Amino acid sequence: MRNADEALIVIDVQNDFCPDGALAVSEGDRIVPLINAMLPDYAVKVFTQDWHPAGHSSFATSHDGKAPFETTEMPYGTQVLWPDHCVQGTDGAAFHKDLLTDPADMVIRKGFRPQIDSYSAFFENDRTTPTGLEGYLRTRGVTKLTMVGLATDFCVAYSAIDGAKLGFDVTVLGAACRAIDLDGSLAAARDNMRAAGVKLEA
């Protein structure tokens, strides 16, 4: 067991991000056994869950003439438009069936506001609306975070960078993550994480 001030943050290990899902990450299901094996080592375990209403503004289908992976401008900046995914109450939004969810102390749902997307476990994409995760971790006495999950270059990276900016000691464990890698997004995410002081481990 690691120290009580260390938390494992499991990002979006959901069916729609795994093979055959609506926004499948290659080999996304391969990380599940690794994460399950890590769970007993941490006193604090938080899972995040993408949780969009139908017709969410980040879906390409909500924008006439737009295709998945194109971009549009939102009030908070440039937004990648995604295939419909992780719609509340659907099987795609559920955690992968083999992921051990009972050990989770808390599940943070994000992306539930119709007009704003949320990659980070800490903030929505306007960079100001908090999810409440920071407050939970502070009250649990957590100072160190290990992040795993999907996808390395979006939700994991955004979460790791925000965590570091908030003063947490953040490590991303690459073996327990997988990436979308959209137009070089993985290399850019790694550079951005390093620049923010995030430790990247294989």
C-alpha cells in the first residue's frame, strides 16, 4: 500500500473508448488488467466517467455540415467535434465490464453540461468551471496523483496538466494509458505535460 497522500485517478475507461466503441481508442481494453492490479496499492481511488446528454454540443451530429474530428469555435475556444459517445445511461457510457469499479472511492462524471465539453477531471473546457475533484482530494489529504486511462492525449493529458497547475505531484503511467493520436496530438500532449511538470513513466 502506498502512502495515504497518494491517489490513483482512473480516467474514462468506458465502453465507447474501447474497441468496437463509438470513439474507440486502439487497445483501450488492454489497460484494464493493469489498472485492476494497481487498485489495492492506493488508499484513494477516483474514477472519471464521460457523461454526455444526447445532442451534446461537442458531437459532430449537433452541427450541420460538420464531420467527426473537424473543429468548431465555441465561446470557450476551439472544440474538436466527436462522434456521439458516452451518452448518459447507454452501454457505451458504462465502465468496461472487466474494470473493477467497486474499489472506487468516488466517481466524477464530466461533460454533462450540454453546451460545454470536459476533458479534464478537474475543469470543464472553459478552464474555469470545476468538477469538484480538487476539493475532494484536498479534504482527503492527497498531494500525489498517478493517472491512468483513456485517452492519453486528451482527457488524461488535460487532467494531468490541470493537476500539476493546482500544485499536485502528478505522474502519468504510460503502460496503463492509450492514445487517440489525432494529427500528432500524442506528441503534443507529452510535450505539454512535461512542460507543466508532469512526470511521464513508461
